[in-house]
Amino acid sequence: MGLRVTLVAAARSSSLLAERFDDDRPLDEAGWYEVQLAAHSLVPLGAAELRYCSPTPRSRATGTALGFAPLAQPALRDCDMGRWRGMTLAEVAALDPAAVDAWLSDPRIAPHGGETLLAFISRIGGWLDTRPADDGSIVAVAEPAVVRAALVYALKAPPSTFWNVDVRPLSTVTLTGRPGLWHLHLQAAVG
């Protein structure tokens, strides 16, 4: 069977338009409410042998609220956005539209002085590939960008695919396989 890694996108810490790069704010009221609504379907994931989260306050709070008692993994941190940290995309685009265009079109550059998209995807892939290769299960609560990067890496998709993956708060995706050979596992609806 191989390893089963279920990634859970952290609950929201702000509205979509107010999201900030490297956002380290805790869950907002809507985020807490969403966790309560989704808990019945997500709590069973806590039976995984290993439970992790990214080190952000919202990822930790989401994992804790779901009863996962997750261990924070520094490798699961969001992309380092350098001097754009704490700003919204609209704010950055207003200050330097050419830099935003370059960042969105070339995964090898980081006009913000932080991590390139390629480096981010590789870091998340490195985390996946260093999980125990034995049969077992892992659940990890992480920022939506981390989930997107994991999917791009696992499917060996071009880095530009990152921008075409929409990860909603508290959505899940499961990867099965082993280091270097990952498969996207979609769960059938239970009815």
C-alpha cells in the first residue's frame, strides 16, 4: 500500500481579500466557526500514526481544535516572501506591478528577496520524500500554499501549475505512495 499523507488546509485567519503574505495571524472568528462545522468529517484523520502542522498560528490552532495534537514541522512553513511579508497582493501590486508580474510568470525568481516558487515546491517535496517509507498514515495541517506545492511536486507538474490549484480552508487531499513516487488519491463520496 505504501504511505498515506493527508494534507488539511488550515482554517482561515482573514477573508480572502485580506490575506497577507507570510500571514502569521491566528484563526479569526469565521475560521473557528468553520472548524466547528467541519470537525465531524476531519476529526477521524487524527487516527493517523503521525500528526504534523506547519508552524503558523492558524495551522497549529486548526490541528489542535481538531484534536490532532500536531507536531510543528518547520519544513512545512509557507513560502518566504521576503520584503512582501505582511502585505496583501493588492498592496504589493500597487507598489511594484512589474515585480508581481515577474514573480507570477517565472518560478525561478523572487523579486521580494525571499524564496523562489521552485525552491518552495522543492522544500515541500523534500519534506514529503523524507517521511517514513513504511506503510502508515500521516495527517498534516498546513497553509493552502503548502498544500498546492505538495500537489505540484507529487504530480511532477510544471511549477506554473501552482497558480491553477485552488485550496480552500479545511479542504483535504491525500497522497499515497512512497518517496519519489506519489499518487493523488481522491476519496469517493460516502452517502
